[in-house]
Amino acid sequence: MSLQNNKPLTTISSLNNLKSKSEKFTCLTAYESTMASVISKAGVDVILVGDSLGMVVQGHDSTLPVTMDQLIYHLECVVQGNQGSHIMADMPFMSYATDDLGFENATRLMQNGAHSVKIEGGEWICKMANTLAERGIPVCAHIGLTPQAINRIGGYFVQGRDTNKQDLMIAEAKALEDAGAAMLLLECVPDKLAEIITNELKIPVIGIGAGAKTDGQIMVIHDLLGISCLESPPKFVKDFMEDASSIHDAIEMYVKSVKSGSFPAKEHTFY
Ligand code: KIV
């Protein structure tokens, strides 16, 4: 693992520490070494090697085609460029469909340089989160809009708009924390629901399209750079290149905006 500038590695305890001090932290996706280097040098706390690479790198219309071997290839590239950020690796579609598969694939990601793994799902992933956590693998549980389930959900819609769904999501979040998840990621949920979950959980909560109250924020790097693969980017996306003079500058602006609480703003939030 490269730590050329001797920047201390961001760990799960650093993120817990930031949450305890009510300090916001930043996360961005990366898929290759140069961008990982720029992102980590700009002070981003967490780099996600996301299965969004299926859309923004490979050009598919969902994350489903991404394989374990492809994810590991991109993870290895990111590890080369990283300079102290915490590297979270996504477990691709069906790579944790059974306990044995999940255990084996999470092990591969950790052995190739990930510091934690991310899995999508609700209550059904509690057992997996517990098995991995007990064996020393920190897990980020991803709930709300879960893109790997897009064919069941039917589209990229905001989740948890009605009271029943909200109660279910709060219960899922607590169950995942109790099961041993080290972090929670909330995608596309109303800000009030995200605020309740963030306040009720002790573990750090990361948001995308979840308002400004979560402990951390995450964005897909292509969205931040204004080169979204979608015709009209989602409401929660901000093109930081609009006011920046370079990619480095745009990423630093993102870090400053999240830390100061000015991003996401009202226009990026679902109510
Ligand atoms: O794969 C990814 O980039 C993600 C983010 C959208 C959170 O899961």
C-alpha cells in the first residue's frame, strides 16, 4: 500500500471519532490510480471502488454486469495511487448471494488492499455483516435505493417516502448496526429520515441523495466532475467543475463544502 506522503491512514476509528465530534467526512468513488492519488491528496477520507464502474467506466445501464475479477482489477489500481484514504470496495451483484460466496469474495477484496467492503440490502444482509465483522472485515451496509436491486425496485426512485417504509428502514438500520456493520450508507432517501437514522446509530452514516445531516457524504467522481453518464444527472448531483479551475480544485471544493455543511444544499435534497 502506498503511503508516499506519510499521511496517516483513515481508519474506521478515525471515522467514528469524526462522528463523535460531529465533524463531517468525505467519500468519493475512484476506479484507477491517478484519480485515487488526486482524491486522497485532496483530503478525501474514504475512496469507494464502487460497482458504479459498470455504468461510468464500462458504459452499461446498470451495475449488474460488474464481476469480482473486474472489481479487483480496479481495486488494485486504486491501491497503487492511494495516499492515506480508507479504501472501501463494493461487493458486486450476486458476489454475496450465499454465505460461502460472500465470505470468499470479501476475503479476496481485503487481500487485494480494501480496508472495508460494502454490501447492499436490508435485514437479509445482517447475517453476512455479522459473519464478516466477527472475522475482522469491516462492513458498510448500503440501504435505501440499492442499485443492484434495480430490476425489483423498477427505477432509480427516492425510497422511504411513506411512514411504513420509513419505520422499516429505521428498523433495518438498527438491526444492521446490532449485527456488527461498521458503517451505513443511505442512498436516495428524504432528509428527515436520514437525520433520524444518523442520530439513532452510533456507527458513521454516509449519504448520497440523503440530505446534509448524515455524518459523511459520497459522490461518484464523474458526477462531481460534470461528466455524468446520465442525460440529466440526479437532483443530488453537483458539478463542482463549474466553479473550479482544475480537477484538483473541484475535489478540494467538494471537501470544503461537505466539511462546512454547504453541500448538499436544499436543491440537492429530497424532502
Ligand atoms: O457504486 C457506487 O458508486 C455506489 C455509490 C453510488 C454510493 O455505491
